[in-house]
Amino acid sequence: MPATGSAAFIQWFRNAAPYINAFRNRTFVIAFGGEVISDAQFPTLVHDFVLLNSLGVRLVLVHGARPQVEQRLNERGIAMRYVNDLRITDDAALACVKDAAGSVRVEIEALLSMGMANSPTAGAHMRVASGNFVVARPLGVREGVDYQHTGEVRRIDHHGIQRQLQDGTLVLLSPLGYSPTGEVFNLSAEDVATATATALGADKLIYMLDGDGVRDGTGELIRQLTLVEAQARLKELAADTIARPLASAVKVCQNGVRRVHMINRHVDGALLQELFTRDGVGTLVSSDIYEGIRQAHIDDVGGILELIGPLESQGILVRRSRERLEMEIDHFTVLERDGAVIACFGLYPFADHGLAELAGLAVHPDYQKRGKGEALLNHAERAAQQQGLHKLFVLTTRAEDWFRQHGYQQMELDALPVERQEMVNYQRNSKVFVREIQ
């Protein structure tokens, strides 16, 4: 492997380490349609499932079978009828559903059992459990339409699933449900995945889709959505193929599941990229704040030092020792993304002069030119205003142009408060910029 490749791998592995540790003994529900099973890349995806299981992730897989069902219906000359995107399942169709779901389940179990040499599953022994974990009831007659054997989830045997997961067994669920009277019902994979993730209190629900995730009006992929944003977006996607998984995301987030990921099944390694990199490759719907600005606390000292250290080495920022930063941590604000500090600033008020100093503004290189600096600057200005201060100033050696673009004007050092002048390192030859913030 070339040196650059080795360095990239080492950096990736180090960055992935916190996720590997955080995901151990966590429960992930992964849902995918029947189209995935017939895809040439499915064996590779199965290898990724095995890898997650080997890292201690508790996996529940929910598969669909729509194309396999339709194939059997066509072969037998049985007409397909859908109302509101739900199949009306008569006796003949139910036979096709059971045949297709059973066939797909066996195929997945076979791939999960594969331990071929020179493959990612070499030496792996994964137990797979399928069964009557899903209790269902009929949809019945709705708006005059009898859905017959099409049903909906009544409840999930979460205790039974948990016992399997705690024993290191992967649980595989088909789009079938069973009633207490022994009836079998045809279910949607989204309904099963939604009910299962909710019942288990899963840490993540992951959808493997035919597209990248949710897109905005210009076609750009939306990387993350809060629950409120997802609800608003859902109203605009009534006829979109992403609507059903997004509706599922909203429902499970409302019921305690923290995060739902929607990723493109056609991208090799998309599952691993989504889980083990900070930005992922799909759309994340989060019931908590995935990225946000907050007051720094003592546990952030290490992250802040790691962020500002390279800038201090280059002479861009004034050096701060760990001890000094610990003493001044109450002055700092951080921008956190998925538990990592990716930007920060310090705000030092001079209340008697109606001024505040902005110091230590830094953004991680991976997030520069994405508006993070502007977001922190705006936050600092609002924070100063809330303290009754009317001016914000900064000393800089390299960012003169950036501050000018944001409305800051140069001022003389001797215009600073005397107590601040006494702390100036004149060898740095810093320039002072100030802005009215009232």
C-alpha cells in the first residue's frame, strides 16, 4: 500500500475508533427491500452485516419481498391490485407472498452463514434467528376496500428478540405477521421495521434505499434533518418514493429512537461510511441535536486544544496552555458535531467599556468553507449583545480580509482598554478589528 494510502487508512481507522467503541452492544434495525437481495452487491452488503456483528453491534434485519412476490404472481397469471400503495392480498396472492418471503429469508440466511476463506466472513460463525416475533392483525375493510390478508403490526415480541440479541444472534424478520388465531398476514417492510425499532428502543433504524436519501428543491442531498424539519419535508413528499421511509423516520423518532439513516444501497460500503464517518453518505434524521452550538465545559478542553493546536503552531492563534484553557473554559463556546468539537471561540467581556473580545476562533479543516465560522461569529455577536455590550473586537494576524468581509473595521491598539493593552504581545504585530453590534 502506498504511503499516502497507509496514512489515509490510519487516519480513517483512528477516526472510526470512537464509533466502534460507541456501537458495541447497541441495537441497529436495518431495513431493505426485496430489490436488494437480487442485486450483485448484496453479498458484499452481507459481509458488512457480519462485520458489524463482529464489532458487537446487535443487528435486526428486516427484508422486503415485493419484486419476488410480483414475479410469482406474474408466473401464475394472478392479477396484482394495489390501493393506497398496499397490495390487496387474496388467498392466491398470500400463497405467493409466503413462497417469496420464505425463499428470500432462506437466501439471506445462507449468505449470512457463509464463512469462505479469503472473504470478509472467513472464520465467522453467525447465528441467525427468524420466527414468529411479529404479531399482526388484518387491515380489514377501509373506505369500502377489503384488504383480506394484508395486515398491520399489532405488536412485536421484543423480549424474544432481545434474548436472541443478547446471545449474539442476528435476528432476521420477514414482511409477514401472525395472529393469535394462526392466520398469516402480508405486511410492509416499513411497518415491520418501524414497529420493531420502536419496540426495541433501537439506537438506530437504517434504510437501504434505491437513492441517496432526502433531497432539497434543487436536487441536493440533505445530510441531516431534525425531527421538526423531517415533518415539514414529509408534507412536500406525498408522492415521492422516499416518503414512506421518511414517515417511518418521523414516527420512530417521536417514539424514542434517536437516529434514522437513509442511504443508497447501490454505493459499495455506504453502510460503513454512514456509520463510521462523521458526515456519512446519506440523510440522517435525528430526534436529538446532531450538530449544535453550546457552552463549553471542562471535558471539551482536549477537543479544543486539538482544534487550536495547529493554528497556534502556525502563529495564527496565541498559545494557550491546558491549565490556562481549563481556567478560562467558561469563556468558550463550541460547535459540536456527533460528539466531536469541530469549531470553537472564546468571548472575553470588558463590561466597563461596553466591549467584548473574540478570541480563539477556529474551525476544523474538514468543515471550513461551510459557513461554520460565520455561524460562530454570529453566535458570538448575539452573546455579546445579550450581555449588554455594543462592540466586538478581535486581534488577528492572518484573517484580516475575512473579518473585513463581515463588517469589521480596523482600529488602533491604543483604543483598546488599558488592561487589554497590557496583555498584548507586540512581537506578533496583530491588527485589531472592531464592529458595532447594537
